[in-house]
Amino acid sequence: MRMVDGERLDVLISRDAIAARVREMGECITNDYRDKELILVGILKGSFIFMADLCRSVDLLAEIDFMAVSSYGMSTKSSGVVRIVKDLDNSVEGKHVLVVEDIVDTGLTLNYIYGHVKSRGATSVKICTLLDKVSRREITVPVHYKGFEIPDAFVVGYGLDVKERYRNVKDVCRVVED
């Protein structure tokens, strides 16, 4: 249990466990993409911390790009309607794309992103997520690299937020309600 701004947080995944798993994922990605043109595409805002740590763990030259999508707004539940707020800056045509996401929940947003990137002519599109909430899946999406599978709980920290708070908490936590 941690206290942040007077709120109690239950640590689900420690910063040390995250760091170790991100290093392992980076090694796997390095091996899988050796001698390929790789673009890491981070989904903002939630993936920015994971993306930074992951790209430093990948021992290859890779392009970095970002997309921002909205399906949650200020809610804790996805509306199911995906809106691209910021699209890719660079072409992915003929390249291998690794979409880097903070969490896969229902799969609706990631399915949309996957199709969008694939339609832009990428040679391959794979998904890498720090957290996978399989119990909430409404649509099957191919998750190729997974950090941790978590239960159906609303989590914050390590880039994840609620109403733009808690992103800078170093562990993945659940906010404990009184």
C-alpha cells in the first residue's frame, strides 16, 4: 500500500518487476526484429513511460512515432467510439510496425489502431502491451508481446491515469476507495 496525495494505492505490480519484464520484452523484440526496418508506434498518452523504457531495451536502430486516440474521454470506461487525435507523422509503408500500448482492455481501441496502421501499407503490424486485461476482452486482438496479465481492476501508474492523475506513479496500482 502506498499513499499519494492523501489517496491510498494498492501496488499490483512493483517498479522492479516492471523494469525486469520490460528488459525481457526488449530482448525478445531485438531478436525478432534483427535485420528488419522497425517502427515503434506509441499510443499516447498512457504508453509514453512504457515506450521510453521499452525502446531503450530494444538493441536495434528503430524509428519512433506516436498516435493519440480517444475512446475514454474523462471516463473510466471506453465509449467504444475511437477517434484519432494525432495520427502518425511518418510513412509505415514497407516497414515492420510494433504498436506499443499501455493496456489492452476490451480490444476495441486496439483493433481500430491495428487496422488503421495495417491499411497504411506496413509489411507487418504487431502489438506490444504492458498490461493485458483478458477478462474484459470484447473483440479478439493479436497481442504479440505482453508484460503482465491483470485482473479486472482499474489501474493507474507507470503512465496510466484516471482524469490525468497518477501517470507518474512508478508502480502499477489500484486506487483504494474508502
